[in-house]
Amino acid sequence: MALFSALRQERRDDAELGKGVWRRVHDRFRRGLDRYHQILEGVEDDALYNELAIVANDLADLLPRVRAVCCESQSRFPSTGQDVPGTLIEVHRALSKAGNSLAATAESAAMFRLDSERVGLNSAGLENVRRRALIVAEDVARAELVLSL
């Protein structure tokens, strides 16, 4: 049953996101989000888990927005290859930056987790994770803004 569901989702993604740059930028963001959530697995300290989970939820709330931007971009300027349509290059740039920022957030969360497990919760480390997550949200908002212009 799960295989059928995955195949159906794959076809839906192909129809809505295409197979070009919009699909790749969406999938990269989703992989970054998965990476962040993997950091939460196995956290035994409840306080640490709760702090990281709050950020994880905020980041997860961005995925439907990224998907909406990618779907709209694909419907306006379909992409099947490597080239970004010139009029939407700033949208693609903002979404690419969001994916990179999300990867940096996951890396920061991993370092915060390791440090916290070793020496206890560190507010500076948590602030760094939050700051990086805010950058991801700003990147997504930038993509939405540019697309709406």
C-alpha cells in the first residue's frame, strides 16, 4: 500500500512540479527538512528535544509555501531541464538559498545537540539555530515576494 501511495505522490509531483529546476529546488528543500528532523531522532533530553522541535515545526511550516512557489513557477514557466527561466531567476535564487540555509540550520542544530549532550544546554548555540532558521524563512518570503511582482 505504501508503494502505491509513493508512486501516486511521484506522479502528482511530476504533474505539479515538473522534472526541471522547480522540482529539484523543492526536493532539495524537503531533503534539508528531513535532515533536520533526523537530528531530533534519539534525543533523550526533553528540554533539548523541545527546543529543537519548536524550530523543526517552524521549518516544516515552510514546506507548503515552498511547494506553492515551485508549483506556480512551473505553471508559469515550465522547466524540464537545467535552465532557469530568466524572468524567474530571482525566485529560483531565493529558493536555492533557502535550501542552502536549511542545510546550514540542520548542521547548526547537530552541533548544538552534540555540544548540549556534552556540556548541557547552551543558549548561544540555540540562538544560532534559531537565527539560521529565520534566514530560511526570510529566503522563502523573498521567493514569494518576487513571484508576486
